Amino acid sequence: MFFITWEDKIDLTLSQWVRYTLLGLVVIGFLIILLGILNLNENIAPFSNPKKKAGLISNGIYGYVRHPIYLGIIIAMFSYSFYTLSIVKLLISIVLVVALYFKTNYEEKFLMKNFSDYKNYKETTGRFFPKKYNRKS
């Protein structure tokens, strides 16, 4: 039998301030997730379809990005991947971004059907990152 060993860790040492910065970014990612959840309030739904009688949320953190919960997940995952210097975690983070991109395309089809002003919101607000020229509050 042959056994293949694969070292998951990147052979690199991070300085203490870089490690603290990465941990801080993990915390910021979780705070963004929390803000997204709190901003949705009772409109939060576990599946892609918006709740009946839900309104379009475009204020608060949703005035900057359309999918702040996913943004928080992305920031936390990448920061933790670099913090642990893990190739596997980094690859999982990359796959996650691709999956979330396609998931948001799917979700936004429902949002376009349910909210007449979603097209304008989509044009003026970034998917995962804020657009430079726009800020809704």
C-alpha cells in the first residue's frame, strides 16, 4: 500500500501583528454577519425565497451591499484560512465564494420577481462589496 502524505500548512511564519489583524478580521466578519441578520429582523428566511409580506431591505448595512451575511462569511473564512496558513481552508474559502456567487444569482431571481424596485437596488448596490459611488441609508 502507498500512503500519500500532504502537508496542509504553508511553510511561513506570520508576525504577531499580522496574526492579530487576521483575528480582528474574523471578528469583523462575524460582526457583519450579525448586522446583516439584525437588519433583516423578522424578514430573515432560511431559504432563498423571501418571506411573504416581507419588504425590500435596502437600509443599514444593506445600503452598502446586497448580501452582507455572505460578505461576513467570506471575510471570516479567508481571514481564518490565512491565520491558520491552511491550504485546504483557503481552497474551501475559494470554493465557497464561487458557490455564494451562484447562490446569490439564484436568490436574486426571486427578489427581482417579488420586489419591483430590486432592479434599481441591484444597479446601485454591490453584491458582496460596496460600490464606490453609492451609499444608501
